[in-house]
Amino acid sequence: MRIQQPSFLLSLACAALLLAGCGSLPTSGPNETEVRAAASKTPADTGIVLVDLTDEVVRHAVDASRRPLFSENFGSARAPGFTIGPGDVVEIAVWEAPPAALFGTTTLDTRGLAASSSRMSTLPEQLVNSNGTINMPFAGSIPVAGRTTQQVEEEIARRLKSKANDPQVMVRVVRNASSTVTVVGEVNNSTRMPLTPRGERLLDALAAAGGTRQPVGKVTVQLTRETADTGRRGARVYALPLDTVIADPAQNVLLQPGDVVTVLFQPNSLLLLGATTKNEEMNFEAQGISLAQSLARAGGLNDLRADPEAVFIFRFEDPAVVGVSNPARTTVDGRIPVIYRANLRDPATFFMAQGFPMRNKDILYVSNAPGAELQKFLNILSSVVTPIVTVRALGN
């Protein structure tokens, strides 16, 4: 059997048409041309903004990535004055001068005073109810919530003045349940730490919880505080790397009753896609990570596929950062889709990459080089043509 040359050429033509009809070759994502085409469309169509990495762009990105400091948002608070609140347990002791004994059974005060000089009665411990009051014989219902122990002592003594002989009152908080701070997350022992008039700070709370379970450099501390006027709806939530709090004493702010301290381990991540050595979701430290570090942890660019001129960072950005005054489309929080392009063929870009900060939920994508697309085409063409050539050779 002998295959004729026209038949062989016809087979090649059919193979070429078959490949052309496929529309596109298999790929991990858009190439540089397709990315630029998407960004060059009418803003009303996509709203995407393409920005080439420059020194000015890096400076704007660094400024936009600065974290709010605890000292700026919580630093004006003073050490809380200790007051009684619902859930606290209090103990009341009353001294009376003789001969009166209003509270019946009494115990002698043996702390340095003559046995006949006064009598002291200790009442059973009481839980401050949800209304912020306690009950006391001969004094009735006493509002104590929001008051200091000294103020409650004066109130009780005033109510007993006409019933007891020169009454002296001492109020002691046996268990503090209202002035506490909750510490949760990546700590050795989650706890509720009682506050004292001394004024505990953020690092005191971490110490009370037994410290963190993870290395300091990989931990973020989040502080949640409710405002006094709006309750939970007015809660303020800010976070800082733990090593920043340790290095800067101003960030070790005073805690207030009801604060929640949450310790988070590597809460940030970005996606590595395209022609990198590995594609995965990569977690990174609380203090942040640069573009250069991200590429290094990704194993660098794939030498057989990557286009070093087409390294892209996809993120939702504040329009002011990229100089867009009237964005066509925005997200719910007012951000726009932005694609940053880094040309790694330019040596100067490596210096910019050291300073460009990556953010949580960024996508780092490296497109395939044009030569890689051509190689794919040739491989597919070879897989179609080679069997035909082999059959022809056998026929000859």
C-alpha cells in the first residue's frame, strides 16, 4: 500500500483546520495581550484599571497599606475607675457602737480594738442583680451598679444612721464579673481577666492568658471595644502585629471593661496562579509581605512558561490610590478592580518589588510567555501529524 502525496497534504490541512477550530489553546489564564485588552475596554464595560509598577505607585501603595495604630484609636482612654456592676458578688460589713445591736447576732471585732468598743456584723455575700441593685436589712434595695465601693458605703451608712448607733460600713467586691477583658484565639489559655484600679494593658492580658501558642512574628492582635453610646453597633475593631505592640510601648494601650482581645495566627493569605513554580493559597505574616517575598515563596517564575514582563497583581483598591476620581463601577465598600503589572525584565522593578506590599486576598498571577503558547501549538500539531507521517512511512 502506498499513500499519495496529495492525500498526505490533505491530512495536514485537516489537522490545521481542526486546531484552528478549537478557538484557543489550553492555558492557565490570560496572557499579557488579553489582560491589556480587558483593561482598555470602556470603563462601563469592566471598570478594570491597569497600572504599571513605578516608584510613585509603590509609594502610594505603601501609604494605603499602613495599619491604624492602637495609640490613635484607643490611646486616649484612661485607667478605668473600678465600679460595681451586674454579676459582681459583694460582701457588706457593719460596725455599730455599743450599746445598740441592730443586726442581732454579732461577732466581736478583735482587730486591735477593745471588745466593748464596737460590734461588727458581716452580712451574707450578695450577687448584684441585672437591675444593678442589692438588698440589705433595714436599708432596703440599694442601687450599686456604676458606683464605687466607697459610694455604696456612704449610701448604706446614710440609710442606717437613724436606726443604728454610729454605723460604719465596709463594702468589698468578693468576685469581679463586670469589669473584665476576654482573651481568646491563639493563646495557651483563653480567659476572662478581671480589671483592677491599677490599670491593666494589652500585654498584661496576653500574659494572663499564658502567652501565644505561635511565634511572635506570625501573630496579629485584634482589639474590639464597644463605644459607650451605641453599644455593639458602635464597636471599634483594629488589629496590629504583635511584634509592633511589643516594640512600641504606645501600642500597649490601657484596657477597658468589656474589651475583647483576639490573637490570630497568619490571618492573611494570597493566591498564587499562572506560571509560578507552584500554584496555591499562601498564608503570610501579620506584619505583611512584599511582592518580592511572595515570588520567592512561590518558588520563583516557571522558567519554561513564564513571561517576566507579565507579572500581575489583582486586587480591589481604593480609587484615590490609583488616581481615579469618578470610577464607573465600585464594590459595596467603594473599591474598584485594579491590576498592577510588574515587568521583571527591567532590573529596577526588583527594587520596587521589595517595597510593594501585598494584601490579604490578593491574586498574584504570572502569564505564559508567547513562546510557551507556540510550543503548546507545536506539541498539539505534532501529536496529530506524527501518526499520519508514521503511517505514510510504513506505507512507503
